[in-house]
Amino acid sequence: MTKSTRISGTRGLLLRLLAVLAVFAVVSAACGNDDDDTTADAPATQAPAPTEPPAPEAPAPTEAPAPTEPPAADEPVSGRCGDPARLGDSINFLNWADYIDVAVLDMFEEECGVSVTMDTHVANEEAVAKVDAGNSGYSLVIVTDYAVEIMSSQDLLQPLDMGEIPNVANIDPNQMDPYYDPGNVYSLPYQYSTTGFAFDVTAFDTPPTSYSAIFDENPLCGQSSLLEDQREVLGAALVYLGYDWNETSQAAHDEALELVLDARDCVTGFDSANYIGNLASGEVLAAQSWGFAAGIAYLDNPNIRYIIPDEGGTIWQDNFLIPADAPDPYTAHVLINYMLEPDIGALITEFTIGYTPNLLVPPLLSDGYYEVVSGTGLELTDEIRDRLVWQVRSEEHSIFADTWSQVIAAG
């Protein structure tokens, strides 16, 4: 497989991904399988005339080595598969839909002799409910930041044994010790991204830099959208009004409600399912958007750009977890460590068009990946990081659900 063709395969998969997006917008970019053709154009040369090889000297007699037992058929063939004596034959894995290249799971099975059965979820709440029901059978689960806090508070998780995950040394310290799991007792980062604003650059005389493009005098009335997400929409309204993204005062929420209701009359809707395809087709010209989603839209429409508005945006992270009742926690640790290998991490990031938490992955990513990141405007600089916040969740933040219910009730 040549690096430069990994991202290009995503264009042909966009329609398939949109079927999943109709349920929830968790999408990714696919990996191609071109053969290495670096010698295809080498100039032809005339073969040298054959010569008689010299007669080989007879080797000195040696004692025959003791016979060895051939490896068992199911014995791991890779040095990154942990202890074969402790490794299970199979593992059940719960992940977001279309959030990993299945080639990674095939490689793990081939190298380590462990078959992976992956089920998918389309919302953190769904994943929490599956684990909370008990006896889910999952040894490894991936959910987003706040769900880690919920699950750990309900004793649904077991602490990770970092001694079994040596590749934790590869992880960017910026993505460690998060608010939702201080000290990374229960979780390690998988992939992460941001929420900001995507738009078609041809629709603006001057590219937007602020949420005013939605909340003030919307120049694209009927051709713009907001996410169907209470924290993202209300948070954007709050920061536009000068409040903190996680503000919980009633007065601030009253103002945010009025602002969102005014914007509702101009946007096509609150849409997390179809806006990527609509951006790609030009039906929608501006949308509140997840970063990776803007990258996918860019693959079919190179006019798409992505910004973190001047007022700010959010950063969020998906994480590896092991349920408290996991049937095979050791194999789960090995699989986590495997996915933190640099080459495996590169395959995952190429697929998701997200950001990798693995410091050893960026040099392995293809030119195509970086072209999407650069072309869309997805570079995550220190200046942009300073404008990003985590969405903190506590009992006080139930006010977001109350305010959102008023938005929905308004029609």
C-alpha cells in the first residue's frame, strides 16, 4: 500500500458512510490498497551472459541440531502480542460506527491469533447502557470524554494496568490527565477532534471568523445548519454572548435561548446526520461542524474550509476503556497496546481524519492526510488550542437539557 493513496479511497466510500450518518454523524475516511509500484518504470537492461558458477566447497561436517517443535497454529507471530499463555482466542469490542479501519482488526488477528468481534454504537448513552446492563461480553469499549466520567462514577470500569500497556509512553502529554479521568486511571486516548464551523469558501466575499455568521445577520439564510447537540449549540450561543461555554446561570441560558430561537428561523435545521453530505454537495454552505467531518466533506468538495471561531470551540476525545466485568481484560490491554503502535495508529488516523494522540504517528501519515488537514484548515496550533474548552458535565449542567427542551418545544 502506498501512503499517498490511503486518503483517496475515502471519496468512493462517502455515500456508504452517509447511510451511517443518517443515524448519527460519526464518520471516517477509508484506506486504499494499492500495490507498491516504485519499480514499474525502471529502464530495461540486457541480461548478462550466463556464467558457470564455481563449484561449492564441501562444508565441514557438523553435529545436527536438535529438532525443534514447530509453532502451534494459533501461536502469535508478532512480538507485540503480549504473553501467548495469557492471551485469549477472541475478544468482543464495542466502538463507534465506522471509527476504525477493519484492516487493523484483521492485522491483530493475523499477528496475534485473536479474533475480534466488533459491535458498534451511535451514541455514548447507548454504550453506557450496554455496559450498565451487565454481562455485556465486551472486554474493550470506546466512548467520548464525559461518558468515561459517568461510567467510572457508576463503578462500571476497571482500572487500567499501565504495565501491560508500554506504548502509553507514546501518548502526547497534552491528551493525558483529562478532567474526566484525572491520572488516567480508567482510560487512554484513542482519537480526538474539535467542534467549530465549516463553510464553502466560495459563498463568502470575506471568510467568516465568528459565530456571527449564524447568530447575527446570517448571510446564508436557508443554506446553513447547527448541530443537533444541546451542549454544542447552546455552548456556541453562550460564548458568542460573552459567557463561558459551560455557563450554568439561568440568566445566561435565557439569553442563549433567545439567540438560538432567532437563529432557528434561518438555519435549515439542527442536523448532525446529513450536514456532511450537504456540505459536500453544496446544498448547505455553512454549518457548525466537527473537525473530522469537515475533512470528509472536503474530500468531495475542496471548497470546504474549517475554523475555530474567534469566540472559541470545543475539544473532545474518544477513549479506550475496560468494563469492570470484562471477560478478558488481559487481551483488552494487549489490543489497546497494539493500537498504540505507531504504524497501527497511523492506519487509524488516516481512516478517521481525526487527530492522533500518539507522538510517533505523525511522521507516518500520508501526504494525502496532510493535504486534507491543510486544505480544510484543520491544523491544531497552540493558538487554536488556547481557544478550545472541554465540555464539563455535572449535575449543574442539567440546565443545558432544560434550555434545549425549550428549543425543541418551539418547533
